[in-house]
Amino acid sequence: MLEWAASEGQVVLTHDAAPPIGFAYKRVAIGLPMPGIIEVRQDLPISGVIEDLLLLIGTSEGGEWEGQVLYLPLR
């Protein structure tokens, strides 16, 4: 999944953070591209998740999340 996301320049959005984040850190450590992961807690209301994602999209530039892991909620 992370390899595909990196090749497509796509950030990964997930509820199941442990496996993808572990693999993401390994990719970064060995110098492979990792376009970013956003972990969303499962107990969040969808409206808040959408608001946070729209805020991120509106204030981010292409490639800004490369090699990073972000957790929602932002607040």
C-alpha cells in the first residue's frame, strides 16, 4: 500500500495505524519514499474528520507530508 501511495504521490488515510505506521517509519529509515500517513481515530464524528481534512488540504502544499505521520483530530 505504501509503495503504491508513494508511486502515485498519495497520502494514506487510515484507522488501523499500527501496521502502516511501522512500515512507514521503516521506509523512511532506509531512504524509500513515503508520501505521508494520516491516522484518524475511529471514535471521531465524520463531520469533524472532514473539517480537519479540508483544513489540511486547504493549507498544505504538494509533497508537504512526505515522510510524516499526522494524527486526527487536529485539535
